[in-house]
Amino acid sequence: MSALLSHALDPDARELDGPEPDTTLDEMARLLAGRRSVRRYLPIQPPVDLVDRLLYLGTCAPSAHNRQPWRFAVIRSHETKARLARAMGDKLRRDRLADQDDPGDIEADVSRSFARITSAPTIVLLCLTMEDMDRYREQARNDHEFHMATQSLAMAGQNIMLAAHAAGLSSCWMCAPMFCPDIVRGVLKLAGHWIPQGMLTLGYPANPGKPFRRMPPCETTLYLDEDDHHSTPTEPAG
């Protein structure tokens, strides 16, 4: 563990003047490239103080207007996880039946979602609030404010996932709460201005996770105003 991470995981340390000398790009590259989305965990709860530290590191993310629109609900009891998973599963079932999907596929999907939520030792529900964001006369500008809050929350979630990986934990992002925010808020009795956006399953990994494959930069990146020796994406034929 780098000195910077050790400092950041210290609950009494809140200010850093800058990177310490032993924090290098290579260390960060290993951390970023080594993270995996893991869906199966050992039946061991991460310590509460460690979860608190991870959430603090989440709040070190960039924040639109510095309004810090992120809100986190931590779920650790099996009963609460099961109640939430059942309510979300019922909504998933209704939606897919309305889509006229195969009933067998639907039940398999619902069961898989229930298992993922209830088998994770800790769940971190990621919510945003618009309470402190700017308000405008035009709906378009209000929509931009919502997107800015969403981006801030997503960056906080990424911080939590990377810090968890550095601490020997694994995580997986689930977007399901976006499809049923009112249900999630009702089951957990959250304040009305908490808008569920996603959840992180969190725990000690039971497996290393699957290697991910990423498109090369030459297919995703366009350098503007550069010499022709830079590789750039091309328009697809036809």
C-alpha cells in the first residue's frame, strides 16, 4: 500500500498538500488495471470503519459547484437486503412480462438479481440529491444540473470501488435502482430528495473476477490539431 493511500485511509487525516514521492503513475496504473467487477464474495463482513473510510474517499471525487450531491445508504443485514431484492425483483418481473419476454428467462433473471444482492456482505446504495444544486427557469438548464449531479455521484462511486480494490475488497456496480427509484426509496424509507442511481456490492472476493477487454485508444480517441502520426478513429465503411 502506498504512503498516500495509507494517509487517505487514516480517518484523522483530511488534508493532503500533494502526491508523496513514492506515488507514481506505475502504481496507479497497477491499481486501475487490476480492478475487476466481482459478483461472488466470501461470507465475511468488511469492518464498519473500513467502509466509512471508503465512503470518505468517495467524497474526495470532483463535485459540481462543490455541492457534493452524493448520498450513500449502507445495507448490511440480510433481512433488509432480501426485502429490497424482492421488491426490485417484482418490478423487474412486471417490466419483462410487459415486454413479453420468455417467463423462464424472466425468473432466471429475477433469481440471479436476488442472489447478487443478498449474497453480498455489504451493499452501498448510491443516491443523488438536487437539494443544493442550482435551479433555473429553463428546463434544459435544470436537466444539465441533474446530469452534473449524476456525474459527481458516478465519480464518487468510482473512487469507492478503486479504494475498495486497494484495501483488498472487491465490488460490482449495479444500475438496477435507476429502473425503480421510488420502490427502492420506499423499501428503505429514504428521504424524498434521495434519488437512487445505483448500488455497489462490496466484500472480500470469492474469485478474482473475469479479465476485461477494452478497445484500444486508436479506436476511442481523436487527437485534434496534431500531426498525422497520431492514430485516429475512422468512419465505418458503408
